[in-house]
Amino acid sequence: MKYCKDCEPAQEIHWVAYFSVVMGYIGEPFFNFMEKLFKSTAEAISYKTSIPFMKLMVFLRLGYFSNKPDKKDSLRTKCFWDEAIRRGIKMTEFHMGPIKDAFIAEYKNKIITFDGLPRPEYLESDSIDWMDNKGIMKIKFLKEDLPVAKGGTAFTKRKALKIFNEITKPVITKPNLGSRSRHTLIHIDTPEKLIYGFKKAKKLSPLVVIEEELQGYLFRCALVGGKFVGAVKRDQPEVTGDGIHTLQELMDKENERPERAGPIFHKIVIDPDAETELKREGIKMEDIPEKGKLITFSQKTSRGIGGSTTEVTEIVHPENIKMLEKLGAYLKDPLVGVDLIIEKIEEPWYTEQHCGIIECNSLPFIDLHHYPLFGKPNNVAGKLWDLVMPETKMD
């Protein structure tokens, strides 16, 4: 697979991602109908046959089981698996070719199977079918008076330019389906940049989202059982000027942090994307940034390219928690990751003109809460296990 900078922090095979989205659009009406018709039966059959199927594939040597995390597992898998072990839950992961993140969890006489992250009693809400779709999400949230950016989705460049001309600049472009800011472009203020961003997002999705660029910082908020359980501030690779040291010296100093040696956080690097960002900011590596001036090296917040995270759960304003839990009540899903852009999360969201929800994730990376660069870890995996297997709850 060819490396793609726009796919950071996790690589995608472009044609596979695109084809998967197309097939999802084609098959969605049929599968929605079948789900409504046979939902309870399908869930029962799935549960009864999944473990025998896994065992058969292992017997035929087409797959294998593992009983502890390995290097191929994500940090998300590691954090909820570590918490399971701490509670005495026996975890088994099934592997077969590209299939991964399929699990069996056992505690005393209770056995559950799940994909990615556990859900209580195999519960999946109706919203799980559309919450990852940014275009549909935006339309539905507007009707509920939930804050979102103005904009729309486009299949053609002509429609993209039409949306661009109707909304406030700057704007951003991103794939209609997808996560982790893959193939997203921000700070778009000209038609030429809009077409560039449109083509970039089009590599992963037939539909491209064009929307106003919200103002503020990016926060990942977690909802478990509809309740707010945590928030993490996600920052781009950045340094703050002190009026004494050059930008190069400030970056070198930041890269000396032992946490940036991996595997979670990484050093800030100067690559073509960083050069473009610094040019946009009008600064060079030999310049001395004034005291307090924030310099960013990328448009992305990925930890893999030098981004950082700060645990901020304790300072979230009650009105923001109220808004997020209203969102949770509307989605009726037991597990949701919410990406929120807001200037000051410690103040009510409605006091800001350009804040809003940019996406929701039905399979969120809860490890962001467990391994922050700054602040104390927040055991979101424990809160999820409390919901899924309350009998394992620890004092």
C-alpha cells in the first residue's frame, strides 16, 4: 500500500475505501429493509453462529485466536482489553486475513461477542446507520437545534463551487464518510483551493462535504449510555513563542519530550505539508516568534505527526454537557464519540458564534482519553464496561 500523507494517522487503500462507500450507498436500502424485517432474528442467529464459525475457521487453520493484545492491535483495543483484564473478564480476539477487532468476552457464565468495542446486549440504535455520515448528520442536527457548521455535500465540482459561494469563508472540505480527518483540507478561501480540497476528499468518497470553518479548538467528547464521560482537547503539532528562541529551537525543545519517542506521541517534523502551513502563517524556521504567539506545523491533529492531547473533562461547562447529553438522547446509542470545535469549552457553547459539532463516531478511539500528553488519564473503557457488564463494576 502506497503511503499517503492525507490518510494520517491511519492509512487507507483509496480505491477500497471509495468502493466500500459506493457499495454502502447501493446496498443501504436493501439492508435497511432486511434489518427492520429480521432484526431480532438476525441478532440471535449472529450471536449463536459467530463463535462456532470462529472455532471452525481456527480448526481449518484459516484463522487464529489470541488472548492478549499484540503490536497489530490499536491503542483503542489495548485500553479496553487492559481494563477487561483488570476486572477479570477473559478476552479473546479472532483473526482471519483482513478480519480483526472481532472479540469474545467472558465473565463467569456470561459470554458476549462484539466487533471493535462492546455494546450492551448487542444494542445498536437506528442512528448508528447515519451518525457517521456527515451530510445526513448535519441535516438532522439542524432540525434538533444542535450546533453545526453551515454547508452541504457535493458530487460534482459545480455543486461544490455553488455551496462554496453561498457560505462564509474560509471553508473546509472532507469526505462525507470517514474519520480521523483523513483527506480533509482547511483554510479554503479561493475557488482554486476549493477544487484542490474537493479532489483530495473525492479520493475516499463520492460525496464531499463543504462547510464553514468553525473557530476554536478541537475537542473529542465521549458519551457512554447517553451520558457525558470525558473530553480531550486535540491540538495540532505546535509550539508557543517566547520572544527569545527561534522556531527551530522551540521545535527541537518540544521534540525532546520523552513522550514523543513513541508509540503514542511522535516528534514534530518539517515536511512539505509543514512548509506549506508555515508559509501560510508567514514565518520561517530561523524567525523568533513573539512571546505567546502560537505556531502550528500542520492542519491535522494526529498524534502520529506530532499532535498532542490534553484531558479537560473537569473544566467542561455544565451547559456544554447538557448540549452533548441532548445529542446523546437524540442518537439513543450507547457509545458515541463527538468531535466539537469551540473556543472555550469552559464557557457555554451558545455564547460563541462559530462553534459546532463536526462529526460523530459510532466506533470512537477511546484511547485518546486514556493516554493524554497533558492531564490525567480518564478511564472511559471502565465506564463502557460498567454499562456492558455491570456485574464487573469495581469500586
